Amino acid sequence: MKTFLPEALSYEQVSPLQRPSMLDLDKPQLQSLLEAWGEPAYRVQQVWHGLYRQLAATPEALSNLPKALRLRLGAETIWDPLTPLETLHSRDGQTHKVLFALPDGAQVEAVLMNYARRHTVCVSTQAGCAMGCSFCATGQSGFQRNLSAGEIVAQVLYFARQVAVRRERITNVVLMGMGEPLANYEATWAAIRRLNDPEGFGLGARAMTLSTVGLVPGIRRMAHEPEQVNLAVSLHAANDALRDQLVPINRRFPLAQLLEACRYYIAQTRRRVSFEYALIAEVNDRDEDAHQLAELLTGLLAHVNLIPLNPIPDSPLRPSPRARVQAFQHILQQHHITCTVRLRRGLDIQAGCGQLRLRRQQEENRATRAIQTE
Ligand code: SAH
Ligand code: SF4
């Protein structure tokens, strides 16, 4: 949480990084800020609505506030921590991916996916990721830092403003962008609660899905949260030898422990768990792998999402061919495991999270090397 400035310090002397970031304030904190500014109590709700209901991109847009307050909010706080750097639109026009800069220069990606009447936003919870999964662009580019709750929420608000132009709303949020949400537990859950707040953005908890690489203590902790957020677990392999290679954190939390935590979660919440399985040609897509996966999940309130791998640069890993995906799905169905094949949306815009940032990093490195060798 950002601290307020000591009274003696004037805001003009303070760098933007030290200004309070509005989306990081909970309501009592917003209240103390406005109180310290000598504003009447009813302004709290007005500003809160301005942020989360009117979705104002700047305080200037809030015509119900006095001009002086709008100016002060603009000058002395960070209203929105995101600066869009680059936007890519998929060829079919349904998927939009944005690379944002945060106030300290860290970069994250978020994606808007439109289909039927749904608008789903995929958000990042960390800049980079420390888990180092071998098939993941984010994992390959390393860990920079955790995002704050406000920085997570801001990604949703950015796209909410876009669809609001057509009088539509964000219907779903998936925490499946860059980073491991359970490695940034507090900020992630603060963001979920903020989005869920009926006085604010008002998105139902059931419309949100948190995807984890399988951090066992985090899953157990989630089992006791009152919000009924969906849990997705990234499995990708049904035996430890293979999962150790694809998902290195498996060495710390092997499959038996992970499945035990999922069982605990289901027992506590009576909610189904989704298991993500990226199909990688000749790595985890044999008939034998499908049978093992089915055995692992039998008796569990589970659903499997099969996702043909999104190829990433400089990696020999390839997606399974269509016929293999179908054969794999068929075996799971024979074992009565419900599963769906997730469409690869926006492949042409490198929709796998982390890919845009990785590409930019590589371009910047190449440019630096070019300068150095000149
Ligand atoms: N760290 C969390 C959430 C972010 S990754 C997690 O791992 O679950 C979101 C999802 O994208 C995960 O299921 C992850 O395994 C998957 N993923 C990452 N790279 C991928 C790729 N190249 N192709 C397909 N899925 C990928
Ligand atoms: Fe991190 Fe998830 Fe990528 Fe693994 S798949 S490196 S946990 S973002």
C-alpha cells in the first residue's frame, strides 16, 4: 500500500512514483485522502463511482466534481497506472492485445477477447514470472516484480472503457496473463475483491477464473476465500518425470501433493476444478499420456481444457496436430472425463501471454547489440 505524503511535502516536489495510486486505495484509504484534502464525506462515493462505474479515464471527465478537485486529483495522484505502448488486433478483429508500461517502466500484457455476447479480459498479475515453465514465453523472460492490486484492476478497466462505448460490459475476467497469481496472493485477491465490489465494478466472482501453475499452499488458502472464483490448474503432464521438465515447480509440489490440494479445495468449496493441458507434439500427447491423465483425475470433480500449444520463438516445441488432439480428447471421454478443446484465438497476434513483451525485449537487445558493434 502506498503511504500518503507527509504534510510538509508539497506534491510538486514529489516524483510521480510517490503519488498515491488511486486504484490501490481501498475505500477507507480514499476516505482519509479526501478528508486530508478537506473534502466533504460524500465525495468518497462520487470518486469511487467515477473510478469503477463511470470508468473515467481521467478525473477531468468527472463533471460532477468541482474543477479544483479534478485538477488536484490529476496533479497529485496516479489516476491510471497504465500507459498503452502497443496494440495488436487479430485478423478476425475479435482479439485485442495491449502491451502496457507501468509507472516504473515495467511492462505487462493484457488481452480482450470478444465472442458471442461475451467480453473476456485476460490480465497479468506479475511483470514476468519466476516459475520458468519451458513452453511459456513469460517464463522464458524471467521475473521482474509483482503487480499491485490497482495495476491488476487497471487492466480490466482499460478494456471496460472500450466496450462501454458500445454500451457493453466486461462479462468475464481470467487471471491467465503474465505471472503466477498465487505467488502474488494478496494483491491478486485484493484485485478480485475490488472487481467484485457491488458498489463499484460489480463483476460476479463466478465470472472470474484464476489459473495457477499449482502452488499448493495458495490453493489450500483459496479454499477458504468467501468469493466463489473459478480455479484452473495448469497440469500439462500426468506424471512427475515429465511435469518436472515442463513445469519446474513440480519438483517442489509434485502431482500427489497438488492433487491432494485440489481434492481439499473441492471438498471445502464443492466447486469443480479445471485442469489446463497444453498439447505439445510428441511430448505429452500420446495415447498413454491421455490414459494417465484420466487415471489421475478419475473421481475428481474436474474438467479438462485441452489447448494446442502456442508455439513460442526459439523453442523446438510444437503444437500437436489436429488429429492427435481429437484422439487425446476421445480417450478422456472414454474414461468419462469431461473436456473441451480450447480454441486458439488470436494466434496471429501472439496471444499467448508474454510473447509481445518477449519480442520487444529481443528487439531491444538486438538494437543494443547493433549499437555496441557499430
Ligand atoms: N501462471 C499461471 C497463469 C498464467 S499462464 C499458470 O501457469 O497457470 C496461463 C495459462 O497459459 C497456463 O495454463 C499456462 O500453462 C498456459 N500457457 C503458457 N504458455 C503457453 C503456450 N505457449 N501455449 C499454450 N498455453 C500456454
Ligand atoms: Fe509462469 Fe504460468 Fe508461464 Fe509457468 S505458465 S512460466 S507459471 S506464467
